[in-house]
Amino acid sequence: MARPLPDQPRVWISRPTYGDLIEPLYAHFAVEAESEEVAFSSAQLAAKLAPVDAAIIGMKEHVGAAEIAHAPRLRMLANLSVGYDNLDLEALTAAHIAASNTAGALDDSVADYTWALLLGAARRVGAAERWVRAGAWKKNAGFKAWLGADLHGRVLGILGMGRIGRAVARRAVGFGMPVLYHNRSPLPTAVEQACNARYVTKAELLRQADFLVLLVPLTVASRHAIGAAELAQMKPGAVLVNVARGGVVDDAALAQALTEGGIAAAALDVFEGEPAINPALLACENALLSPHIASASHDARRAMTALAVDNVMACFGHGPHAGKPPNILNPAVLSADTGSSHPPSKP
């Protein structure tokens, strides 16, 4: 990293990303970008944040009061994710540190992957692929072997009808699937009609959905939103898909339901305590598992990087959104003190 000018702000980027997209930062900041993936301890993360004015970080960097305690210059954290349960937003706001996410940059990519999981779980793609690789196809598969479930005409349920939920719902039209959803509150009628979706209570959603997709953020209220009691309300032939956050589902209860036939199958991109996975889930042949990669397309990851850079630039008065970062999670931080477009001085 080039030696910064005395008053030049510093930016740290916690993981390798796209050089062409972070290039605009170099005109205004001294930039330190990690060249390889590192699992930072809390102390290491605190040391990285201590001398910088802004940072672009990922979901594996958990930042709270301890990590920012010795970072007097820090004014901005740009999270390379839509979710931000890795950030203690209350602690950041109290310290006058702005935070942002990448909402809107990955909606369609995650929606596409959600359908990959839906289809894969319904038609037993994961188990069939393992069977083929194991050489078992040398035995002739019977006419009634490997039977799965069709999607067309079945009821798609969505718990959490935000941007991604709406993108998932729009794709259901091609499969002729009626869509039921539950949110904290119903969507405007015009939005429902555009998504061919109907609002129902959570209990109705659980009872009626043939395929249930989870797209709620992880909060205190949503932790274990799907547990043993909720799984017991679902159809025995239902398929559960979680592309939200680990912790929204009680993984132990899900493993039991899958083992005992409470539901037919599940497809999971997120897990409690990931990258560790409940061993009981690993043993379920009717569970399709993937390593938190719903946004892992070239276009989505580039868009996420560009948006994070834009948020940092804007927070310091540069770029196309100068003074008005498009994805600020705690906007009161920017309007504090004098209402300046720059992050306020810390008390």
C-alpha cells in the first residue's frame, strides 16, 4: 500500500475482490486490499480496523463494540451482503459509524439459485448425482426408482416477501404455481398482482405450501421461525428451501422431520453455525445442501463490489451518489451533528 498523505483517508478491504471495480477508491483513499481469504479473529479484525477510516467487509467479519473500540478514525463499514447480522448496528450507530449493505445488487441471482434448489430438492438431484458417481447405476434403475415431485401447479409459499421474495414469486408464473406469502404486513395490491401472490397468515402458509421458501432476515424475532412446531404443521410431502440465514431454521428439528417423514425434502444454502453443519442434516439423503452461494454468480458479485465501493465513496463525498450513499443502514449517523454529507466527527 502506498504511504498515505497526512490527511488522506484509509480504506481496508477484507477479502480479494475485483481490481477494476475498486480502482476508483485509489483517487481518494489509501487502499489496503487483502490478497487472499483470511478468517480474522476478533483481535485481528480490531487491529485491521484501528487505523482506517472505512472498510469493505464480508459476512464472516463480525463487527461489534469490541472490534471498533480502538478505531477512532473509522467512519464507514460497507458490508458485501444484503444481510447484516454480522454487524452490531446499535454499537456502530452509537460510535457514529455508518454501515451499508448491497441490497438490490443480487436479487435476481439469488432468485435464480432459489429455483435451482427448488428443482434440485423436488427431483432428488443431489442424491441421484451421488448415486451415479458411486457407480450404482451399473444396477438397472427400476421404473419407479428416483421418483420426485413436480413443481407445476403446486403451491409455492414464501416467508419474507422482500425484493428477492418478489423475484422468486415472479418466476413461479412459468411453472403455473400459485403463490402464497407471509410478511409482517401485506404488500400493496399492485405488487401482489405483479407477483401473482396472495397474503396469508403464517399458519395458513405452513399448512398450504407444497414448497416453502424462507427469505426473512435473521433477527431476534425470526430466530427459529421454523422449528419443530412449524414443521409439524407442514404437509408430509412439502419441500423446505432456506436461502435466508442459518438460525431462521432449527436445524436439529429439521433433521428430525426429514428423518421421520414429517416433510419430504429440504434444500439449504445456509446453516446454524456455518460452516459447521449439524451432522444429522449431513446424514439426510433428502436434504440438498450448498455452501452459502446463492449470490455466487460473476454478475452478482461484481455488482455487490461496485455497490460497496459506491457506498464508501458517497459517504466521503465522492462519486455519483456523493453525500447520499444508496444503501445506508443507519442514516441517522450521516445526518447527525450539522447535517453534513460527510460522516460526522466522533464525540
